[in-house]
Amino acid sequence: MSTVAPTEPLDAALRETLGRLARVPQLLVAVDYDGTLAPIVGDPAAARPLPEAVTALRALAELPQTKVAVVSGRSLRDLAALSRLPSEIHLVGSHGSEFDVGFVQQLSEEARQLRTTLQQQVQRIAAGAPGVRLEAKPASIAVHTRTASDEVAASVNAAVRSGPATLPGVHVTEGKKVIELSVVHTDKGTALDTLRSRLGASAVLFVGDDVTDENGFARLRGPDVGVKVGFGDTRATHRVADPIEVAKLLALVLDIRRRWLYGERAVPIERHSMLAGGDNLALVTPDARITWLCHPRPDSAAIFADLLGGSPAGYFGVAPQRGGLPLGQKYLGGSMTVQTRWSGLTVTDWLDSTGPANRTTLVRQLTGTVTVRVQFAPRPEFGQVAVRLQPLGDGLVMLGSNEPAVLYSPGVDWDIVQEGEHDTAHALIDLRAAGGSAVLELRCGTDSLDPAPLPVEHRADETATQWRRWLDGLRLPGVSTELVARSALTLRALTYRPTGAILAAGTSSLPEDLGGVRNWDYRYCWLRDAALAARALVDLGSVDEAEGLLAWTAGVIDRTGGHPERLHPLYTVEGQTLGPEAVIDTLPGYAGSRPVRVGNAANKQLQLDVFGPIADLVDAVAQRRGVISDFDREVLSAMVDAVAHRWFEPDHGIWEQRQPPRHHVYSKVMCWQTVDRALNVAARHGLPERPDWVELRAAIAENVLEYGWNEQVGAYTTAYDGIDLDAASLWVGLSGLLADDDPRFLSTVLAIEAELRSGPVVYRYRSDDGMPGTEGGFHVCTAWLIESYLRTGRRADAEELYGQLIACAGPTGLLPEQYDPLAERGLGNHPQAYSHLGLIRCALLLDSRP
């Protein structure tokens, strides 16, 4: 039991505790009324809550994942009348006996008779006792002696204790100058348990001043926090002085939780730059803060997830001690090395591609003349694993995770600060005193703090040279040469070189709708997306990525046991089936966009379009090499076999809507494209004739051209059964199924332009997809419309829209999945392969077509 006096207003320890508590997934804030929300007054009927406290409670109750309750000894009717709190705030009266106004009707006949007896006996005791007030409640009688003299109070209390309090079935609760006699067994601890269970709270903040509140403090556990108001012994772990400080406490919890839920610093998505080393990637903000890094693979759990959870989710910050915004940020020419500059400080970040396999090495080179502030806060497993940092030799060792990790930082003195279950390391580095430079090297996958075999300058040059050497081998167009080069490097960076898989994007759960639920994990290899990305690189002259992806695809096909028609739409970078989609409820999401998801339920969908881009890729690679290998021929045959087995079935389509399957036009067109490209390869390379393939191609074409066209709309629609439009239906012409001058293709382009284009973007569709909220325009859909303009003779329109597309890129040339033309900011996962392959395709077409 604590007997210390109240501390200074909201001391540092209480602030730190509240900071952790305010970030739990589901929070219950429960407070007493008299002496906590409302100051104690002589007339109980005049007790009014402080306006500041009411304002904070109301605002807390309006937050998502946050519940608020007032638990009082007063009767529920009295509590409701005095507090005048809104219905969003749960009111509990009579020390937990009353959760609703009709509670008295739930009492048994025996209990009601006992209560009547209690009331009669207590009324006789209080008769003629000046200053004694009786409070009748549905299940109890309270005897208040606050306004009575000490002599009268002692006499009345003695009579109550020796009389009605001894009746069988009576439960006694004593508080500050009050004795309550109840016919049911309950207290504020029981009330908190009930609230916790009913509301699904992860943790409870309970604030109270009375002796009766000790029952509540006694039931707190784990991350719960109890705060005692005023003096006296208590089980609570913290203490404040009075209701004024309670109001301040509630305001602090509100501020922390609101910022946590809605994003402490929502750096625009497109302003993040990506680091890459061939087998992993990271994101860095314009002020050189590492906010995203997973290990050991890009689809593994995050070590730094500040991007989705703010500072508590892990980050690695470097900045001048004096503060201030950077002068600028850029990629070093032709590489994935990012340089951020302040006056007197340059930070050069890169992922080392020269080290051993299964190792993630992030190198941060600091050069300049100023003092630098460094903050290192690793949070493995999205912050769900407690870690400690131990200075050792030339750096820090991370303790507590299954994956070893160290921060090599010779000459740096670290100050380790414990923040709940985690440690954060702080340091000040005087670059002038250090000779003008310092190196911070995060090594994941090893516990070695020995110097690297090669100097950091040599490794930096070799890493950058690998990227530049690859880029020099490309045939870049004259249109937007630098942007195309950056897009090509981005697709190369999204390639997981150990297996050949290509990620759809580098991140998870960046929102399609700020504050909404359209947040998906794109850190996997979609057969469709990857094939389109590899095809874009083939068009630029690089076939290595395509060959690696086709080898990866062959392995996935082999694991179907000879049934390529059973291919999933996506797999891990290792080519394995994904586990169930899960939610990390301890992360608030980017700018409050919840839930944060890991895995993707689209893995279980049927998407018949996936075969078309793979067949097209085999065709493109064969054309580039001039021959087709036995390996590629097997992949191509598997794709056609899969189409033959299932092309006539409804599916979930390219956009993976979580609704019943439909006969999607795009999926049918891609099935046609699969067979068409296979026949092209066979004819070009002298393979045996396949009349069955010719017949299959004709059957699919006849089906989609007849049933996909909607005369009422004057266009090919999303699916056979509706009039809604889909930008993917442009592929009826882009695939070559319809000629560029076919009236049906021309009409479809016009319809999609009118319905789905909005300024610089083209939306996927406008129809209801069963998900709440909205989304931005898709950059890849914009690219499809640009190509459609070019195919239909509208070059001026194509050039205008292309100019608007590239204007959406971030300052270092990266594009997320989507763009909001009204808010003028990027949306969705970042960087997105779709967006960059679309930009490459458009630039090549604009460069080659008159």
C-alpha cells in the first residue's frame, strides 16, 4: 500500500506510463465521479464535473478503439442527471450494481424485501440525527455523514454497523464518511471486470479517490494503470492531487491516443525513398529517418515499422542536433543509394549488396562538420518482441530477438533509455571532432561487431557500381529518360534475387483511403504483376529478371503436382503459399488507417487472368533471345493447359474484390492472350502445330466478344452480368484481341474516359465493391488509357495525360499505387511495381510512335 503524498502535476513517470497505455489496441478509460471528475462539495446534489474533464471524456469516447465509463457509488439515475454525459460514455452506478436503469427489476423478490427492511431500519437510526443524509438506491441504502458532526457521525455509524449491517444477505461497503448497505454483492472491481469483458478492452485506466475505488485498483493487471486522487493509502501505482489534475491527465491521454490512432507524422507516401540491395529493401523519409525495414526477407516481419505505427514501432533517425529541415534528398546517379543534405551534414544511406546471403546490412555514412543526433529504436516483429540494447565493443548488440542484430558504430558513445519493454539508443556525434565522418552499420543476421573485411568506401562504390552497370545495359527511351531509369531501377530493386520473385510493392497496409480500411499487404509475388514488371524490363533490354521469374514460376507450377490450373494468384518470395491473413492491432496504421494487415486473403481467390501476362512474357523473352528453351516451352504449355481447364469459369478478377466471382471481361481476354501468345511462339520458332490451341483461342474470343459487349453502355463492361465499367477492359484492344481501329474498342475507350478518368488519374471502377470508403486513381490504369489514346490516334491527349502522370511522382521519382487528385497526394503501397512498369511502357510507346 502506498502512503506517499500526491506528486507534482503529471510527473515524468506518470507521463511515460500513460504514453504506453494510450497506445494499446483497445483502451477503456474508467473514472470515479465525486472527488475525481467533480470536486467534493457540501451539497451532493450540486456536484458538477469540471468542464475540462467532460470535454476530454467526450473526445476520448469519440475515438475509435476507445471506451469510456464513469463508475460511481451514486445511483445510476442520480449519476446520469448530475453528469449529463452523452450516451457514448457508459455509466455504472451503485458501486457497480447498476449498469442500466431497469436494474431493480432484475432483483429477486427476497432481495427486494431485504432492501425494504434495510431502509426501514436505517431510517429509524437516522431520524433525529442532524447532518445525516440517506441515499436510496435500487439495490442498496447509503448513509452519508459528511455534513454531520463527528459525534453524530460516530453514533450513527456504530448503530448501522451493529444493526442492519449484520442482517443476513447484506453486503457492507465503507467509503469516505459513507456506509453503504447492499442486497447484492458487487464493488467497483467487479464492475471493471464486467466492463472489460463487455467492451473487449486490452487495458484499463482507472482513476478514483475513494476507499471504495481500492476494489477497482485491486483488480487491475498487466498493462492496466491505476491513478489515486488525493492522499491516503492506495493500491494504485500513480497519484494526482485533485480533479483539476485528473482533467489534465485525461487531456494528456486524449492527445497521445489521438496522435497514435491518426498518425504522429504522416509523411506523404510518395515522398519516401527506397533503399535496396537485391535481397531486401528499406524506406527513408525526406529527413533521413528509416521508417521501414523487414528482415530477413522483404516479406518478413518489420524491425522498423514507424511507417505504420509511429515511433513506438521502430525507427532509425539521424539529423543535426540543432534541428531544421534538410536542403534536399536525391539518389546518387544510377544507383539505389540515397543522399540527404543539411548545411554541414550529409547522410548517405545504402543497403550493402556485397555481403553474405541472408544478411541485411544498412549502412549510414555521416559526413560534415556539425554535431549529429542519432536515435536507434529497433522493434522486431512489428514491435511485438521486447528488446534490450547492450553497448559492446564498437557498437550495440540487440538482445531478445531470435534473429541476431548489431549496430556497428565505432567511436560512438551510446545512452540507452528504457521505454517500457524496449530500449532506445541515443547518441550525439561531433563530426568535426571525429575527423569529418562517422559510420553507422546495422547488421541483421549476425552478432559480429568486427570491422568489415573491406573498407566502407569500397563497399559503397561496389554496391553503387552494380546498379549502374546493370542500368548501362538498358536501352532507355528519349522520353523521360531519367524517370524511366529510376522506374527500371525500382523494378530491379523489387526483384528478390535469391529466387527471382518480384514484389508487387515494398510495403504493407499503406492506405488506399486515408483513415480507412482499404489497407493490404503487397510484399509478395503476384504472378500477374511480376510478369508485367519483367516484361517492362525485357522491353528495355534486360532479360535476367524475366528468366529468374520464369524459373521461380516453374517451381511454383511444379508444386501444384501437375495441376497449373490450381495456381494461386500470389506466393511468398520463396514461392510458398501464404498463411492466413492477419491483423496487427497494436499498430495504428499510416495516418490512422487501420487495420494493419500481414498476409493477403486474395491468395485463396481464383484469378484466371494470371496466365496471360506469363505467356506474354515467355513470348517477349523468346523474341529477344531468338530461341525458346525447353524450360520456357514447358511453362507456356502449362499456362495453356490451365486456361483450357478453367477459362469458362467465373473468377474474382484482377482487382481481387472480396465478392462472389463473376465472368470478368479482363480475365477472359487474358485467357485468350495466353493461347494467342503460345501460338505466336509456336509459329515463330517452328514448334509443332496445335489445332486444339487454335480452336481454344477462337472459342474464347467468340465468347468474350459476344458476351462482354454491352450495347446499352456502348462498351466492354467489367463482367458479363452488369453495366459497370472497369479500366482493365481496355485490354480488349491492348491485348490485340480487337484492332486499334475497331469501333468497339474506340467506343470502350471513350466510355472509360468519360466514366473513370478524373484529371490526372483513371480509377479502376466506380461500382460498389463491398468495402467501405473510397480510393484514389490507379497509376497503372492511367498508363493503360495513355496507351489506348496512342493506339486510337489521340497522341496529344496521350502526351497531356502522360505529363500529368509523371507529375504525380515523388521528389526522388517514386510512385505509389494510387493518387488522390483532390488532396493531391499519393495513396497505397510504395513504391508500386504496377505504377513504374506503366510509366516505362508509356515512355517507350511515346518514344516509338509518331
